[in-house]
Amino acid sequence: MSSAFRTALDEIGAILGRVDESRVDEVCRLLADANCVGLHGLGREGLQMRGLAMRMFHLGMSVGVVGDMTMPSLGTGDVFLASSGPGETTTILTLAKVAREAGARVVVITAQAESSAAQLADMVLLVPAQTMADDQGEGRTSVLPMGSAFEGALFMLFEIMILKLQALVGISPEDMRSRHTNME
């Protein structure tokens, strides 16, 4: 295994090792109890959020991705879950305000605990990784480019969250598989 490959894997593992698992559990309970969950992220974070939405759908949860034509309206009893590594993405700030005004709970996944997005959230899940906000100069902490450390950590975090959600909602692997599309 090359040095860069090992370094990147070690970095992702160290990031996940600093995520507060009790907070992950709180977020999962909130998601499991929600009537509907709307997910949002931009760029590569958005791709990770779409993957999470797909697995939540496989769990039988009511879930939508903001921007898709099938995204339901959010309101009381619902959750808006957004990923914003730098925490200053104007789209997410606006959508969080819309969700909150409609009565939905707002959960933000970010690397910046003091960011504007974190300040708007009812709950923050901190993923302490390099993002585009701190990928240059002395702020750089990863061998990976730009926000890749944050995005890679999201993928693994979301897979663990799905395992936790699976237990919370009582869905078997077979039930999940039965909801996978046959239109491929």
C-alpha cells in the first residue's frame, strides 16, 4: 500500500475517531422519529447526502433531497438535515431558515462548530475535518485535496448512521434489499 493511500485512510479514521458518537446517536434518534427528512448538500457533499437519502429510502423512511422534483414540503415533525463543511454556504443558510420557519427541526453537519450554519441549527454534528474553508497554508491538515477529507468521512459516517437507523426502525437487511430499485 502506498504511503499516500495509508496516510489518507489514517486521516479518515482519525477524523471519525473524533466524531462524538453520542451526538450521532442523538441525530439518528431524531431522524428515526421524524415524519419526513429533507437532505441537502452541495457539490461532493451533496453526492454523499444523496447516498444517505437512498439508504434511508431503503429503510422505508420518508426522505427527500432538496432540489429534486419529488422533495416533499417540510413542516412540524420533520427534519432538515444539511451538510456544510465550511458552514457558510448561503444556500444552506437560506434553506435552514425556510425549514425552521415551516416548523421543521434543523440539523447541520459541519467541520466548523462556530459557523453561521451551526448557529442556525437545532442540533450540530461536528465532523472535524479539513474543508475548503481551511485547505491552504497553515490550516491545511490533510494530504487529500480541498474538502476531500470531510467528504470521505461523511461517506463512512453515513454508513454507520444507516446501521444505527436500521436498528432504531427495526428493518432487516432483507427488507432494505427489497426496496432497492429493479430498474437498473
